[in-house]
Amino acid sequence: MDARSPSLPPDSLPKLVSSTGRWRIEAAVDTRPSLPEVNGTVAVPTGGHWVRRLLAFAGPGYLVSVGYMDPGNWATDLAGGSKFGYTLLSVILLSNLMAILLQALAARLGIVTGRDLAQACRASYSRPVNFLLWLACEAAIIACDLAEVIGTAIALKLLFGIPLIGGALLAALDAFLLLLLMNKGFRFLEAFVIALLIVIAVCFTIQIAAAAPPVAVMLRGFVPSSEIVTNPEMLYIAIGIIGATVMPHNLYLHSSIVQTRAYERSDAGRRDAIKWATADSTIALMLALFINAAILVVAAATFHKSGHADVAEIGQAFELLSPLLGLGIASTLFAVALLASGLNSTVTATLAGQIVMEGFLDLRLPSWARRLVTRGIAIVPVVIVTALYGERGTADLLVFSQVVLSMQLPFAVIPLVRFVSDKRKMGDFAVSRSVSAAAWFVAAVIVVLNVKLLLDMLFG
């Protein structure tokens, strides 16, 4: 599918070849920057203490981490904790390690090539293949939006008594919030997201302290159990956790937003940027690991321990949390954290939708129009489904949405691993054989688990 080198100015070709290898494509493409309105707008110090450089690169990882603790995670973590205790903590840990590796590869692709993952696919694959990949990614974003909007709507109902449909429509206004924050500068968007992440972390720290889970039993939950694979019901929730944690659209998002940093576009500058961007995403994803584990631990220590093994709905968890923990504010903290999670997730998903549509289809629309279009594609099915299901069945809908996300993962993971392993495209920045092998192993695990889940669902 690769063919000829793109049409480039003669003086730029040697620099491209030396840093990224020959990114050969079938025809010349417009390689305008990803998210051009914010590309290279965040200053990076060229010297000084390493902390200053780390802080300059801190931000994209936290935007990415939002997707790893969205309301879809809450549904799968609540279901897993209440039904199976601490057993599925190992799945949360393993999926988080997968996420750390894959997000590091996404950042590398964006920094080295100046393309996001969607643009890289458009430059390498035929138009029909690209269209199918775009449809798969849009399905993932719609599934993600389904979880986020329902989660936000539930939080608004629990806190303020707003009906679910009204809450869903209010959640759709995040497109305007994103536009406002982006107009103020990308750092404003990052600050908004990080502030809400701090709110979520504080809420769950208080809840874990109140739940006081047995440390030894909890730690044993981080050790994988064969029952996870042999028990179809547990496997279904486990794959939902993987789908909720390793989100396909986050790979497109990260490969784009790392380019907001004004790092030096040279080999040395790119190596430095890869180092700090990887550190940023790793630290941020450890926070996501804490929050995901905290949700499951609270569910296990509160609901599973008290015999409420059927707690999977967020509203049900809200009602039971304060009485079972003996902490009056526990349920309110739970809802506040859910609202912060939903707001954060819808903002970053809207941004990912813009990146995916621009990258695959090369649409040329004003930024506000692009965001409204991408948001509309995702939000219309969400509002319809929310209207049809109401409160009943929202837990099943949330878990199912995460399984749909997991099904889309191979369509993002396989191209990503292929690109970063290809010396013709990445030059000296191609990953080592050991990293490539680890990434292909992760991709294989995801595919095998998905196939097993489909067989179990079809044939029982």
C-alpha cells in the first residue's frame, strides 16, 4: 500500500529522511499540522532544571488519562467489584500497563512524524481502508460518548434532580466549552482538565479511607487469576474493563496533542520531546490506575462485602454508599466525582472526534463547525438511546459500550504498532525489536480476548 514519496520542497526532504525515514505514500498529501490552531503553541524551555522541562510537557498525558477514568470505567469497575470482589484488580493493572505502552507509542508517532495517527493512516492506506477505519473509530467515539453522556446525566440527576434527557442535552454543550477553552489557549484546557482530575482523586481518597479495605486481600487482587478467562461472565466484565481503559480514540488524541509543544523540530529535539512526553503520560496514567482501582475497591469493600453483589447501576451505588460506609457525605462525593469525570471525558472525546475526522477525511471547516459536526455525529445516537432506555438498563448499556470500545481497539492498535516499528517511516526513531514485540503481544492479547468474548456471546 505504500508507494511513492510525497511531494516536498527539495530542502525539506533531507531533514525528513534523516529524522523520520521515507514516509512513502501513494500520492502527495497535504501534511498540514494536526490541530493547526494550537500546534506548537506551548513554549518549551531549552535549558534550566529538568523539572521545568517536565512541567512544560505536562498536560497532554492528563487529557489522555481522562479517557481511562470516564463513566464507562465506573460501570465496569462497579460491576466487577460488587460481583467478584477484588479479583479484577489484576485486569485493571494489566490494562493500565498496556495503556502506558500504547500511549508512549502514540506520542512517539506524533512527535517524530508530525502526523497524528489518523493522518498517518490516510498517508499509508487506500481510501476504502481509511473510510472503514474512520467508521470503526467513529463507532468507538459514539460508544465512548454514550458512557460519558449517560454518566454526566446520571450525576446531574443525583445532585440536582435534572431528568436524564435534560442532563444528556446539557452534556452536549461541552462543544462550546471546548471552543471557549481552546480560544484561550491549550494550557487553559489542560488546567481545566487537571483541576477536575484533582477533584475526582480527592473524592475517592476520602471514600477509600472510609471503606478501609483489607490490605492483604486487596493486594492479592492484583495477581492474575485463571478464573478470569474460564468464567464467561467475569471475562465479559474483564474485557469491558480493557475496553474502558485502553481506549482507541485516545491513541489518535495523544498523537495529536503532543504536537502542541514547541519542541525543536530536529532529531535531538524530538528525542528530548519523546522522553518528556512519555514521562508525562506515564505519570498521568498512574493516576488513572489509582482512580480505576479505587472505584473497584470501594465497590468490593462496600457492596461485595455486604452481600450486594448485584450492584452495577451508578444510581444504585449512590443510594447504598452512604448507609453502608456510615459516611453521610460519601454518596455526594461519589456523584461529584462522577460529574467531574463526565465533564472531562466529553470535552476530550469531542477533541478526539475532531482529530479523527480531520485526519481521516481531511475536512476543511472552521474549528467551531468541525467541533459541532463531530459532536453531532456522536451525540444524536446518545440522546436517542438515553431517551429509549431511561434509568432502566443504563448499567448494561454502559458495560456494553465499553465492550464495543474494546472491539474497536485492534483497528487503532495494529496500525499504530505497524507504523512505529517501520524504519522506512520512522528512521532511527523506530522502536526496538523488544518494544515492538511487546506491542504486538498486547495487540494479539486484545484480539484473542475479543474473539473469545464473541464466541462466548454467540454460542454460550
